[in-house]
Amino acid sequence: MARAIVIDTDPGQDDALAILLALSSAADLDLLGVTTVAGNVGVEQTTVNALRICQLAGRSDVPVYKGCPQPILRPLHTAEFVCGPDGLAGMHLDAPRHAARDQHAVAFLIELLRTSLAPVTLCALGPLTNLALAFTQAPEIKAKIDRLVIMGGARDLGNMTAAAEFNFFVDPHAAAAVLRSGVPITLFPLNATYQAVATPARLKGFDEDGKVGRHVLSMLRRERPGGASLGGNDGHPMHDPCVIAYLLWPQLFEGRDCHVDMETAEGTTVGRSTIDWWGRSGQTPNAHVIGTVNADEMFARIAASMRILDERTAKEPKAIS
Ligand code: RIB
Ligand code: CA
């Protein structure tokens, strides 16, 4: 039986590949909805992007819900300097031919988890604002979450500041609330996800004869702004796809249970995640933190998944535009 999941996201190029990977694996993952949040770009654009990505995959049936336009307390910081003005630089996707649902993302998360008969896995690919507000408004829904898999935090250097990773930097108060929520968490910090760089060798497995493959390759072959200052010149780091790949192929990842704390005080370390990798604090672990990624195998399997997606969409009757 397919695992019921929700993806909370701020598309973003790596978010796009994560969503496509989830949609290519319908036998394993039942994507109940996509909730959007401000992050890489503003929430109006992340919502349009989520619609565009589902449309590319031939899955305009997947409901998209617009979420929070700004963090709980801090001012919004976005990342157009990395992902371009529309957040999906180089992907060249059509405008969506369908709209997001009227219900707010937080209301959708609460209603879904209150009514779901089976536990749901949440995949958090952006700032955690929606999830923190849902847990605050309806704490009882936490019992319906079988696991929350998060891309966020840094065991070592950050990528938004020297101290902080982007998702946790944007909304550190939400990250702190989620990390203290008691929900079972698997965390993918930067030291793990920077192992998943889309190098030319790893892109060789993608098929540009397919529509999805063509758009993904166009995005991932785009010259990377910022170069070494943003994780090197070998290619785009695919942070978010690690989250979905973990659900599909957990054997490709290794980690350990750690206590993770969040810095919310203003200053040079705001948004810093302190990951007690060596268990020195004596504090009870609140997350399973990933440390190792078998990236070559992960990309090979993602490439195969994109081919499956292309084969499926090629067979489907074309939507009447
Ligand atoms: O720091 C990387 C994370 O921030 C990724 O999720 C990326 O998409 C941005 O949201
Ligand atoms: Ca993201």
C-alpha cells in the first residue's frame, strides 16, 4: 500500500525535482497534497511553481494549497540570487492551467490530519512556518504524523549565513517549535545534502528525449550562481530530493539519533541548528539526523524515476488546453 504523504515546499529548483520524484513513484507514495510557503521566492510564486511542477508531471489533480507568506516573527528572506526571479531558473515551465485550492495550507494540514484514518508522512522542504502554526493551532494532529522528514539545518557551516541553513534561517522560531514538537523527525542537514550535487557525471543518466527529463536537465545544467560560495561549482546541490529518496530508498542513507537545538536570538547565529552529533549534551535526541548519502545511486534511481514519469505522461491523453 502506498505511503500517504504531504509535501510542504517553497519551489525552488531542488523542491521541483523532489516533487517530480514523489509523483513518479505513485505505487510507493500517495501524494495527498502540496502545501506552499514563502522561502526561495514569495508564496504567490512558490504556489504557481507547485502548480507548474504538478502540471509537468501530468498530475494537475494533486491539490495545491497556498500557505504562509512570511515567517512567524522574522522578516522574510528569499533566495532569488540562487534560484532566479521565478524560483525555477532554467526549467522553463508553462504557466499553470489550473489553480490552487481556496483552503489555506495550514487549514488543509489540520483538516487532513484530523480526519485521516491512516498516519501521514510530512515532507518539509522549506521554512517550517505552516507546520509550526498547524501544530500550535491543533496539537492533537501531531499524533497522526508517522514521521516528519525535514530538509533543514547544518551540522557545520550554513549556506545563508556562516551559521545558518536557509530554511531554518528564514523561520527559526518555526524550526524551534517543530523540533520541540515531539513528532518523530528525520533531519537532512546541509552536510548530508551537499553530498547530493547534480554533477555532469550524475546527470548522464537523465534522458533529454523525455519532456520531464528535458526540463530537469535544462534546470540542472544552468550555470550555478555563486559558485564555490554556495557549495561549489560541480553542479546544483539537490537538497530536497534527499527527503523523498529517503522514503523510497532508506538504505541509501545513514544517520544517528541526535539532540538538535535552534538559535532564535537575533544576532550572527540566528537560525543556527546545534546538532549534538557526538551526544555530548546528555539531552534526549529529538531527531534522526542523516550524515551519509549514497549520492551516485540516488541520482541513478532518480534518473530512472524521471524516465518512468516520461513514459507515463507520454501515454496519457493530452490535456485540452
Ligand atoms: O538550504 C537549502 C534549502 O533551502 C532547500 O530546501 C532549498 O530549496 C531552500 O528551500
Ligand atoms: Ca526548498
